[in-house]
Amino acid sequence: ETPDGGSAASQTEDHTAGELPLRKQCDEAVVLAVAAKAAAASAQIDARCVRSQLAIARATLAECEASIRVLGAEAAEARACTAGVEAECACLKREKETLLRQA
């Protein structure tokens, strides 16, 4: 018997009954902590994947920009060539007209 008049057995049962909800809460907290840790690890993997994809996209963009510069240079060269051909054509037309007048 305890000093307050209760039995030792009933006090042990009360103490054990009080521990069950607390133990359940602790178990749930551990499960949630493990899930949070797994989610954090997954987020880190996702972040690394995104960074990798971003690096690939940047490299691809750099390649595209380089190709655009090359194409721009080739286009400028083609315009210069076209202008040269047009000037030569104009010159030949003038020569033709001169020859026709002389004939």
C-alpha cells in the first residue's frame, strides 16, 4: 500500500497507462523524423539533378550562341560576296551597253 492509501499495483498500472500515449507520440516523432530526413535527402538529390540539368542547358546555350556567331560571320561573308557579284553584273551591263552603242 502507498502512503496515500492506494495500492502499489494500481499506481504502477496508472504509470504504465500514462506512458503509452507518450511512447506512441515518441514513436510517431521518430517516424516523422526519419521521413523528414528521407525527404531532405531526396530534395538534395533533386537539387543536384536540377543543377546538373542547368549546367547542361548553359553549355548547350553557349554552343548555340557560338553557332549563331559563326552563322552571322558566314552571312556577312555571303552578303559581301553578293554585293561583289552585283557590282560585277552592273559593270558587265554597262560594258554591254557601251558595246551595243558602238556597234
